[in-house]
Amino acid sequence: MAKTLKEKLGTLIPKLREERSELLKKHGNDVISNVTVAQAFGGMRGIKGMVCDTSVVDPDKGLIIRGKPIMKLRDKLPEEIFWLLITGKLPSKDELSLFQKEMKANNEVPAYIWKLLKAMPKSSHPMTMLNTAVCAMGNVSVFRKRYAEGMPKTEYWEAALDDSIHLLGTIHTIAAGIYRMKYNKGERIEPSKKIDWAADYAKMLGLAPKKGVTAKMMQLYLTLHSDHEGGNVSANTCHTVGSALSDPFYAVSAGLNGLAGPLHGLANQECLGWILKTMEQFGGAPTEKQIEEHAWETLNAGQVIPGYGHAVLRVTDPRFTAFHAFGKKYLSKDPVFQTVDRVFRIVPKVLRKHGKAKSPWPNVDAGSGSLLYHFGIKEFEYYTVLFSVSRSMGMLAQLVLNRALGSPLTRPKSVSTAWIKKTVSK
């Protein structure tokens, strides 16, 4: 008989707690990372100082979710990915069906959320609207209510999971409502009880179905952006806020505020902007020779080519590969995708000759924007909202597991510049 996600996780937690306890008991004093002065001043990049079991990013392999390379998961539904993030295994057919029903049962957006969004200034950024709505959803938080009642620590994860399912069941509806409200697309489209999460999101946005291909694009987008280990700004912020036992709505809203920053969530629109400007310069999809000349002009002007290079990866981002394969199959005649494809064939060669890029290969953002653009989402500032809907899965999965394992308050020790100068002088 199929189990609910809560029942499934409940059977796994005792073993996970025991595993962590044994590691701390036997190896709690073992050193796993050394910190340089450059890292302390450089945003703690590369410092191994937190644990995230939902996914890892291997420099030579890319994103790996629970031991499974992302390319092997590209055909999975987002609901399956969330189950995998939480439990470490993909759901059975019956488990998936039961989980989807549970999400549908938690798909009601409180009426006050829509009133709140309508009261915001017309000039509000869609990310501001989404973050505000998610934070305001805390009014219905099970975690907040049960904590006030004296909930035992061992049950924190249950309330956190209840809130997570409610948030996942509504965030795509809120995001779609914001899109239609912000960009004058007409009345809100109500969620469906019959279709999956990604297809429902695409429908509520009001996108043309294109014989089911639009839903496939949304499924791929939400799956590929779901998680990216624990140190990125949104995941790390959500983890820190959640460690204070703030409810999941507070924690995810905080993470989304980080994701809204230009150095985190805006990359795909910057990449697409460069593609469109290139096309405008050449009056359409440029030739490979024109792209090569334009790439050198960009680099010689001291600028970067958006979408190429990655802080961790030293290979082509497999998520780009997945988007690229989708585009080759469904968008081969689209001039924007044709340009993305030609840039992919030319720019890595140019960057290798240029010699200054640590990695000449494309990351996920080099291709994702062209797909969104093709399917009718041409409002660039909304792209981060799409990213947010997806990344909420990773943030929530990590948060639930941290409450299950009793992860403590995040409180790194800071030092002063004077302390560093004195220490290194010795």
C-alpha cells in the first residue's frame, strides 16, 4: 500500500538521526576544511562548512540529485523530484499519485493574499510580489501554530512538511496570478485537479498549449532548476532563517529575496538579452562568422559573454545540455534558439583562444531564456519568478530534513580585519 510523503519520511528519519549522531560521536573533531584569508574576505567561497544531502555539484559532472545525474532525471515530473530530494528515492507510481492528490488538496490560496497583491503599487517588481505573498502565507502556518502550542522538537519536521506541501501546492498558482495581474493578461485562471504541477502552472499562466509541448517545457524547466546544493544564496539564506525556527514561509521568502539579486537569479534574462541584442545588430539570426566577430568585440571591450563560465563547473552544464536537446527537438526553426545554438558552437572556441575564462563552457542560463521566450513569456523581469517556483522545492526539502535531524542555529564566528592582520603577522 502506498505511503504518504510524511509516512515515508517518518520511517527514514530514525536511521538518518542515528547516522548523524554516530558521525558526530566518532568524528566530531575531525577537520574537513581549512580557511584562507582570501576566502574569509571573498564571501566564504569554497569553504566546507555546512551539510546538504539533497544534491551536490561536481565540477566535472554537474548537478547530481541524491546520487542521480540531472540528465537522468530530465524526464521526471517536479513532484517526483521533490519526493526524491526528501527521501533519497524516486516515488513509485502509487506514491506519486498519492502525493499529487495531497498537493492538490493543499492548493487553496487564501483570499487575503490576492487582496494584498492587488493593493501593491502597479510598478511593483513581480519578485517583490511573490516574496510578499509567500511571507504573508505564514498566517496559515502549521509550524508557527504548533510551535506556539509547545510542539516537541522531534515533531518539528512534521509541521515543516505540512507547511512545505501547502506552499508547493500554492506557489505556482500565486506566481501565475502575479503574471496575469502584473502584465494585464486577463482574469486569474484557477488551478486544475486533473493535471500535474508543471502543466497546471503553464495553463494558469495562459500559455498556448502547443499540443502539450508547453507543458513539457515547463516540466523540464522546473525539474532542472529544483536544487543546486546548499551553499548558493537562496538555499543558504533559507537554511539560516529556518535554523532560527522561523516557519517555512518566512524561510523560503527570505531565500527568494536572495534569489532576486542580480548575482543569483537574473542570469538567464541577461543571457537572453545578449542574444537578442546580437540578433538586432545583425538583423536576425547571425551566421557563425558574425557571432565569432561579435564575441571578440564583446571581450575586447572588457565585457563578458553572459551564460559562459561557472563558479564551480568545468564542463558544459548538463542542464544546458538538456535544454539544448529540447530546443533542437522542438524549436529548431526558431531564430532565437538558432542563435543560441550557433553561439554554443562558436563562443567556447573564442574563450579558449582568449585564455582568461576559467571555464569556456555554457551554464544553464545560456539556454533557458530562449525556451521561455519561444513559448510566450517575454517579460524578462518575470523569469526570476519561474526560477523561484522551481527552487522552492530544493529550499523546502533541505529545510524539512534539517528540522528532522535537529540541525542547530546557524551562527558562524566572525573576526575583525584587525584580528586577521594580527594573526597572519605571526
